[in-house]
Amino acid sequence: MILATTDVHGCVYAHSYADGSTLGLGLSRFSSAVKEYRSKGETLVLDNGDILQGTPLLTVANKTPHKHLLSQILNHIGYDAVNLGNHDFNFGHEVYRRYLRDLVAPCLTSNILDHESSIGHSKLIRTAGDKFVALIGVCTDYVPHWEKPAHIRNLTFLDPIETVRKEIARLRPYADAVVVMYHGGLERDPHSGSSTERPTGENVGYVLACLDGIDVLITGHQHRSFVAEINQTLVTQSTFNAKEFVEITIDFDLDVKCTARIIPMDAFERDEAIEEIARPIEIETQKWLDQPLGSVEGPSLKVDDSFLARLHKHPLVSFINQVQLEVSHAQLSAVALFNNTTGFNPDITMRDIVSTYIYPNTLVVKQIDGKTLKQFLEKCAEYFSLRDDRIIVNPQYDEPKPQHFNYDMVDGVDYTINVSNPIGSRIQDLRYKGKIVSESDIFTIVMNNYRAVGGGDFMMIPSLPTVSEINRDMAEILAETIQKHKRYRVVHQDNITVIR
Ligand SMILES: [Mn+2]
């Protein structure tokens, strides 16, 4: 039996850091699951990456220069091997190196080179008496399209398809079964095979599944749940935040027969032993989250309906842009509301900030001409579409993966999005200080580092000249701003009109 987690995103405890409510997720529950399976028989436990980022607990743990908390937890659970995901590079070299150093389980990731040598290596594991399983791990090579250059300095990302092909050729002769973990998703529907996205190379799981010689392909990254068979390869993906895991059975009698099921984590109780290991850092995290920082004055920054918050540009957007403009001295500022944003109460604590600004982003100031600004806004305007004459969210931003964080709203200019017009010609009446923007006008614009390297397929952005970089976490910048002012005045800009 194999149990696999993917996209755990720092979820150890079964509670919400936003409001303390109990949730049916977390590695603490997974630990109980592993104990139960192992009491019944041999069980290999694997993780497919994106584990180091996503909760305040991990933000604190990553900054604590001791034995890495997650390594201690994975050691206790008894993981057999891990793979790395794109978010595992978010805190730089020191953090993922410390995580891997302190982990008993080997790292499999063989398509990322650190100074010419591979971060991880494939493994042959003996199981079921005299059978050998080859474990191969690769990560999407799209990481440089999202990550801060400093965090991936001296790293080389090789093509996952070529790497897997080579590893299969090398190990297949010695293995009874080949299991590949790929921190990436599927570019096609797993059942029908029809294309579901532009072929950027971010997700190549379908092509991988079609390679000969793989028995099981464990995917991730898209936070989806499915089990499918593609080219006689069993392909799985379980969703994020340790809400589920995949249970895979390999039957070695009668050739090799593989089956899998997605198991919800809420079927298992929390394991006190895991929570005990995390306790010191959890206490520190809760203290940090409850720090009162100050208050904001002006319109409410609470988000009740996230569709309306984007359609009518919520004051929360004005607030974040206002802070970005102040700290960067740029003329324009772009920001998105992340998925499931709840916003701020008037008295703001660190808890409000980290549950609203969930990514460890920094800021970059780019120089942009009027023509490219228009292209940028046109790309943003793809977010909306029409159904029965009503404005809705373009379904591509919901399925297969929610990507509401790719709808940026720009302050410093006024503009109208006409959703009735075809994609690419929806921006109207684009003005800077009342004057229509011409193609040759030049501005400075501040945005997060993800967007600055083109994240979300904003292909017009990376080649723009960089004016400056502010290498501090945006959550930290927001906290400092409020702390400095005690009472921070938000001036809402009603500058974006969405019509049909
Ligand atoms: Mn992920």
C-alpha cells in the first residue's frame, strides 16, 4: 500500500488561523491515518511537494533557525520519500535545504540541479517481500516564471518529461513497479483527453502518463481530486491543505495491477503527538497573530461577497494599492484579491493581515509604456465574461483551478472594462490624471514579484525595465504601515468601471 499527500501547504493542525474553527484536515489527522494503515500492513508514505508554505505556523517555523518543524513532523509520521513543489522555494535556499537536511526521508526530485548536482535522486525500495518499487520525483520546470530570482539562483530546472524518460530507462530493468511523483498537474482532461489549458509547459502530467513504463503517476499542483487511467498508467491527484490523501494499492500477483482511492482526512482523529511537536512554534505563532497593530479609518475593509468585491473594486483593493504606492513611490499600483479573501476589521491584527495576504510576496517597480499598460489591463479584463446578458467570472478562472488572484486592479489610472467587447479590446477610456493615456506615455507601476516575472501568463510584464525592488514581505509591509500610523486613513478610489 502507498499513501501520498500533495500540496499540504503547511497544514499541520486541524484548525483555521483566521477564526480558530476546527477543520477536517492537517498532518495531525494524517498521522493517525498512517498509524491505522501500518497496523494492518506494509505502507509506503510519500509527499509530493508544496508543503513549506501556506500557514502562519510555517511562516514562523521557516524563520526559526532550528531543526525544521516539518522535518520533525514528517520524521515522526515516518514518511519514506518526498518531492519538492514550486512553493517550497518561496523562502529561499536556506529553508528548503534545512527541511531536506533534517528529514529522514530522502528527496526524490531529480530534475532540479543545485550548482550542477541534483537536489534529489530516484530510489528503489524493496516491498512485499521480494518486490522492488522504483520511486521517481520531478517538479514542474515552470518555477522561474513565478519565483524571486534570488531564491532560485544557481538552480537549473530540467525538463520533467526528459528526466522521467531517462530515469525509467535506468530503473525499469530492476523494478517490478514504477511510481512517479510529479509536482505539476494535467494539461488535459484526465478522462476525455481534451486540452484544458494553453500548453505553457506548467503542467505536463498527461504527456508523462503517456510515457511507457510508469505504473502510477501521482500529480498535484492544481489542487484537484481525481483518479484516472491514462495509457494504462494509474494517475492520481488529491486536493490541497491536507484535506485528502491518495491510497494506492499495487497488486504484484498477476502482472502488476494498481488501483487508487481518494480518502478524506476528516475520517481520522487528530494525533496529539504531532500537535505536541509543533506546540512551541504554534504558541509563538498565535502570539504573533494576536498582536494588535492599529486601526484603519474610512470605508469598511470587510469582504462579504468576493465577486462583487472585484466587480465594484472593493476599498480593500484601494487600501493595498495605497500602501504599495506609498512604499514604492510608483505612479501606478496593481493588486489582486486572493481566493477566499475575508478582508479586515477596523482594528487590525497580524491575524487579519496573514489571512488576507496569504502569499510571501515582495514588491517590484516596473517601467511601463501606455501601450503595454493597455495590454496588461486587457489581460486582466479577461477575468469577466457574459452569461444570459449578465456579467460573471470567466469560467477559466474557476476551473480546473481557482485563479481569482490573476485579476489585478490598477490604481493611479481610471478605466472602464466593457465585457460585451471581445477579449483584447475591452479597455475603454483609460486615463491618467484625467488625460487619455497614449501609447508612448511612460509610467512606473508597482506589483508583486509573482506578477513581475509574468505569473498568471502576463507575458507582457517580465521584459519591462525594473526600476526597483522592495525585498520585504507584503504582509510585513502592511503590518508596519498600520503600526506606524496607529490610525491609518484609507482613501477609496472608485476608478474602475465594469460594464456590459
Ligand atoms: Mn500547491
